[in-house]
Amino acid sequence: MRPTSLDLSIGQPSLMPDTEPFEAATQWIREHGCPYPPYNGLPELRAAIATIYGGRNHTNADNVCVTNGSQEAIYLAIKTLLEPGRDEVLVVNPGYPSYPRCCALEGIACRDVKAQARDGFRIRASALLEALRPETRMIILGSPANPSGALLMQDDIDELARELTNRPGPPVMVVVDEVYRELTYAANPYPSMADAYPYTYIVQSMSKSCALTGLRVGFLIGPEDGVSLATRAHMLMLMSVSVFSQRVALEIVRKPERLRAHVPWYAAQRASMLEAAAAGDVPIIEPDGAFYTLVRLPERWRNDSLGAAHALLDEQDVVTVPGFLFGSQGEGYLRVSWSADPTSVRDGFARIGRFVQA
Amino acid sequence: MRPTSLDLSIGQPSLMPDTEPFEAATQWIREHGCPYPPYNGLPELRAAIATIYGGRNHTNADNVCVTNGSQEAIYLAIKTLLEPGRDEVLVVNPGYPSYPRCCALEGIACRDVKAQARDGFRIRASALLEALRPETRMIILGSPANPSGALLMQDDIDELARELTNRPGPPVMVVVDEVYRELTYAANPYPSMADAYPYTYIVQSMSKSCALTGLRVGFLIGPEDGVSLATRAHMLMLMSVSVFSQRVALEIVRKPERLRAHVPWYAAQRASMLEAAAAGDVPIIEPDGAFYTLVRLPERWRNDSLGAAHALLDEQDVVTVPGFLFGSQGEGYLRVSWSADPTSVRDGFARIGRFVQA
């Protein structure tokens, strides 16, 4: 990467956050000091988050633990709800690499289930159900997913909930990473697993919707007994989440329209990205949500997305993420972010067009 | 505990923090947004912390990982530097209960070494050295310690460093929780294990020195290879620490006199606490540091500090922490905090005097 490079690799918003919540939180510190918050988070914040994201099944403050970003919520679910040597996790391929890495850190077996390009890499309930084994105790998926932007669709939610409910043995937990939920363009209302299935754990965060990746406020939302187990480990791991960051989050959920304030900007970005991809003849997986798209590489790079990413940088000075990092199904693709400024995105897709057509 | 109760159980400062660093951090957010900080923390903050707390051995930014409070630093040291089933940890009795609990969470064997009341519960190098077994790989202690306020003294540091250095086999790591280091009254300069022994890990935080328990900024400071291992787990556990909190911490270390701004207040508190204890004929362990003291219970409560804490609440409406929670050597004592306002502390010791003399 050079100083001149067009960076379309970034995994965070380029928008600036609203600073009013920071000013309100600073005022709170002036009045109250900076004391320990409760281990599991501010009650008012947890109650609001349960209402917004808990679906039909997780409606109370005690269904929520405030975590240090969504990363800690994922880690806690894996660490505290599963037993090494006994339980197995299913993840989607392609998918966010942190899920299998957290499993590896905790000694939890993890197997992947392939999503198909012909489905826009949307994971199908049938694929997940076929992959189940007696030892499978958890399914982790993103919706919208990173890197594909694919949603878990309502039909698949219904089928998954029905079949998992009817399955004998201990319940299979479903962890849905919903950090890009606000940035969903293809389905309305958002298809919520938490509405359909009581053993759902939702992972949320303020990072993407509000351009606050550095705030480190996330949420684990789920059945009370599981959230309470997770909270006990959370307390020993790091005590609690910054009371300042939680006050910022509380200001946001008190005016929940703030969670969707950036949506029109992203919708416009997506439209102009689709236009630029069409203009440059760039073959892409059209994303349901988030701010990424997968660009399909030409035949000569089909087994070498790393080489393609290097060549694209050399030849066109554009930075992207090679798809193999997200699993074998990501090989043959580049993940291109369209959260940069509109000019960079347009220019970037023109250059990618020249690269894939060369 | 009643609304009227005098609360001398608290484990955090009653002082208000300086809010100037919060205003500067908010200004930074206005200018830069709220992006992901580096996994291991802001380089400038890490460099400053190494200079202030790293001693002779850990002087570079890469000797530091910024953690979510000192709690995460302790947890990371236990989780990432030891192997379950092989390694053993020594902790001091009485001591902070989180150390053995974090060991238990990670399946690490933990054994305690008794500090003696006749030494003011200062741990002696000889006691630690006698307790070593071939499988002992880490010693964790607080200096000043919670609950006793006892320091690890310079003579013991010298002996420990010399004997551990001469010991054959893999080095024994020494983790020193220095969160109360700024609040040291009995030794000057502060006796630093990191100066004497290269396999020292220092745990630090902004919580106690700056009345910022809710900020959740701590530090693991140690050999680069160990800190780098810890950082990898830290990244998967929670990605990074709030960039806002780190900017607040950076403002503080840029004017490091801020770290000691509250010291005169605590020194005066300690003097008036000692006076009140003497006036009320309350037998105490005179603390070297921190803001606690251990009150020795009369014979009838010698084996029931929990009962004593309840009786003290019933009879005199004072809240304290029963010593047994800090290990068997804490039995027969109450931990009394003197970080509350001066009037409460004076009044509290008068009431405790009536209780122990009754």
C-alpha cells in the first residue's frame, strides 16, 4: 500500500459520528465522576437494547450483557456456552474469520458449511441442517454477513427454527452477528432469528450503524441463563465496559432514530457502487447489506485471490482484501468495501474494471 | 445495608476526576471520528506508560498492551502465559480474590502462600521461595496489596530476583499488580520488581490514581514476547480498548503529575484514619499504601468475619468487607476502606471502636 493508493479494504465507516452523545457523556462525568458501572452494563441501556434488538424472545434488560464491542460478545458465547472436547460449532464459508479463530483459542471444534455463489452466498437452512451432527451445539453466522453482505432470509429462518425446535437432544444455539443489521437494503422488515427461535443469541454493536468502531460498545442478547453465564466470565475477564462509552450508547438509544441516521447515505453509496460496477463491467455479488461486495475474479486468478490483490495494487493502485481469508468459498473473489468517499468508490470500481477485463 | 449506613466497604475513590482530559478527548473525536485504535493500544500512550512504569527492563512501547482495566491485564497474563495441567501459580493469602478466580476460569492450578499479620501481611521473599515447586511458573501479588495495603519491600525484591534468576529450569514469572502504586505512603522511591527482574509483568491502571475506575484503561507491561502473546488473545477476545478512553489516558500521561494529583489528599486521609483508629482504640494493620486497612476483630469474632460484618452493620450501621473473602489469613479481620469523605471515615472508626470494645 502506497500513500497514493485507493483503499477499498477498510472495514469501518468513513462517516463522522454525531458528537452530541460524547458531549452529554462528558457532562455526566462532570456531575457523577467516572465510577464502575455494573458488570453487565447500565440497566437503562440494557433495557433499551432488549427492546430494539431482542425480538420476541429476549425482551428484558437481563437478556443483555454489555460487551467490549461485538468481538467480546462472540468470544463470550463461544467460551461460556460450549464445552471443549464435547461440543462443535458450525460457521458459514465464506464468513468472518474471527468466529473460527475464537473457537480455536478456546479449543472448541469448528466446521464450516459452504454458502454458494449462485445464492449470492446466502446461507440456506437446508445446508445448515444437513451439516448438523449429534455434537453440534452452536451455529454462528452474520446477517448481513461479512464479506458477502448476504442476509439470512425469512424462509430460511422459518425452516431453521422449525427443524431445530423439532430436533431431539440438547438445543442447538444460533448466534447471529447483527452488527450490520441497520445497513440492510434488500429486506424490510429485517428477518430476525430472535423472533423465531428462543435459543438465539444476538450479537450487536454501535460500531457500524453509528460510525463508532472505536467506542467498543457491543451487546450479547439471549436467554437469561446463557447471558448470566457469559456475564460471570466477562466480569473476570475485564470487569465491565467503560462507563463513558456506555453513556454515549445510552444517549444514542434514547433517540433510536440515531441508529439509522446513516442509512440514506449507505443506500446512495450502494446505488452508485452498483452503477460503477455495471459501468466498469465488474462482476460482483450484489450485497443485501453491510458495505462490502465480493468481486468475482477472472479465470487466471480463480485460485489465487492473494496474487490478484497484489496485482491489483501493483497495476491499479487499489487496496482490497483477498477472498481466501474468509474461507475456501471466498477464493476467487476480492472483498471490496464501498464505505469510502463516493469519488474513491467510483474511481476504484473503474480501476477494478480495467484489472478484471485486462 | 440501609440508606443511612456508613459505607466503608467501597473499592473505588470518592474523589471526582479531572474532566479536562475528557474534554480534550471529545475534541479529538470531533476532529478524527471514533475509529478502531490499534489492537495493542495507541503507540504514544504505550511509550509513555513504558517510561513511567516499565522500570529498567520494559522501556519500549512494545513492552505494553493497553487492556480493558487491570482486570484484563491479570486475566491475559494467566490465560496466555501459562498452560493448564502443567503450570502452577502462587498467590498471596490474604490477597485479591480475582487472581485465584481467573486461574480457576482458565483451569490453571493455583496455590496460596501465607503472609503473616506480624509482618503487616507483607509477603516475604523467603515464604515465596520456600513454596516454589518445579511446576510453579508464575507468582501473582499486589504491591500495595488489596486488602492489606502491604508493599513488596526492596529487600524482598532483591532476594526474590536473585534467587529466581539463579533457579534452574524455565523462568518463574512475577506478576505485580501495581494499581495502587501511586498511593504509597511508606516507601520512597517505590520498590519496583520490574527494575530488578526481567521476567516481571506489571499490571497497571488509571482507576485508582486518577479516580477513573469506570474508564477501563489498564496496562500489561512486560517482556515483548509475552506481551505479544497476550495481545493476540486480547485481539480475539475484544479487539481493542475504547479509543476515547485511551485518548483520556494519553492526556493524563502527557502531564504525568496528574497521576499523583490525588496523593496529598490520600496522605491526609491516612493520617486522620490512623488518628481515628488510635482514638477509638481500633486495632489495625497499618497500611503501606492503597486506601484500605485491616481491622483485627476481638476473640469472639476471630473465626467469623462474616458474622462480624453483619453484626457491625446491625449494631453500628457501618458497612465493611469480611476478611475471609481474601483468603484464610484474612479471617478474623474486616477490610475497612478510608477513601470515603473524611467525616464518614472519622465517624466510622469511632463506631468500629465501640463495636470491637463491646
